[in-house]
Amino acid sequence: NAGVTQTPKFQVLKTGQSMTLQCAQDMNHNSMYWYRQDPGMGLRLIYYSASEGTTDKGEVPNGYNVSRLNKREFSLRLESAAPSQTSVYFCASSELGTGAYEQYFGPGTRLTVT
Amino acid sequence: GEDVEQSLFLSVREGDSSVINCTYTDSSSTYLYWYKQEPGAGLQLLTYIFSNMDMKQDQRLTVLLNKKDKHLSLRIADTQTGDSAIYFCARGTSLNSGNTPLVFGKGTRLSVIA
């Protein structure tokens, strides 16, 4: 199993350009998440999808859109990139349940907006 | 204050014990987690503890929970250079816990000096 995969690994954009970050998981998980990580800020949740067909805003959704394409795939779109969106983006997935659960993380996408 | 708080840095000598502390505010937290992030990688689950437990031990790792003070700690015995990483504390709730994203602290960067 590949786990959670993300593409691309690195990206440089100019201000105003758009792009889509791709995420896929092969663990048959219901829930998927997008985080951004900035120095001194920890992980901040952008959007999540509790199950196929649903998406919800997290802590920092402005400037982003998401699509839960199917159970495996959850994409994050920047419509008009800004320098403040320079960050490392992580996708994660987990199973539904009422007990402890593990969020599995992808390796990240390092995005620079100039 | 922040929902989940951690100190940002910790430096220890190889072979010593490391203690990473975390405090949280939400008393409904049912599961508390420790994740590890190595350089250039995503987060990986190290261990977790259920809120009705005081302590959990797993090889070199000991988790202590003081529910009254909402204080969680991670002790790493015989710290090695390979333990150098960022450690994140996170909390989750039991109700539909797989639906609800975890809330992460900002992470503690552990540096191990040889």
C-alpha cells in the first residue's frame, strides 16, 4: 500500500496563478483532510471531508477550494495564489469510528508563491 | 490562549531522557495523541492515550496524563539522535471521532546533542 500520496512534491507559482494539489489514499478511509504548516504556526486545518460527498471548512479556508472527487481522492485548489499561501501542504486520511483513530499523512507539497 | 499548547523547542543530550509537555483546554477531549514529524516528511502517529488512563508505556515512550490539570507529557527514555524531530500533541473527541479533525499543537522541536 502506498498510503497517502500527494502531487506535486514542489511547486513555484507566481502571484495570481492557479493550481490544484492532488491527494489520494489507498486505505479505503472515509475521512480526508488538508492542512498547511508554517514555521511557528504548527498545523492548521484548511478543509476536511468527513465522508465522500461532504466537505467542511477548517480553521483557514479563505483562498482555497476543495473537491472530494471520490472516496480515494481529495484535491485542494488555489484559484489565485498569493505570497501568504507559501507553505507546506499536507493531506491526511483516517477511518470513521468512535474510538481512537490515526490520521495518516502524506509527504507534503512545498509551495512557494512569488 | 491556544487550544493545545506546547513549548516550541527542547534540547537534550544523547542518552538522557526527554520530556515534552502539552496542555489543552477542551475537557471533552477523549483521546490525546503524540505525532512525530521527521525533517522533510509528514506526521506519523507515535502513541495515544484514552482520557480515563493516567499512564501508557510503549518501549522507550511513556505518556502521562493529568486530566484534572489538562496536562499531557511524552517522555522518551535514552534519547537517541534519531529522535530529533518535531513532536505534535493532538486531541480528539469520542463522538464520531473519525469525523472530527484532530486539533494539533504547534509542535515541539526536539534537538538531540551527541
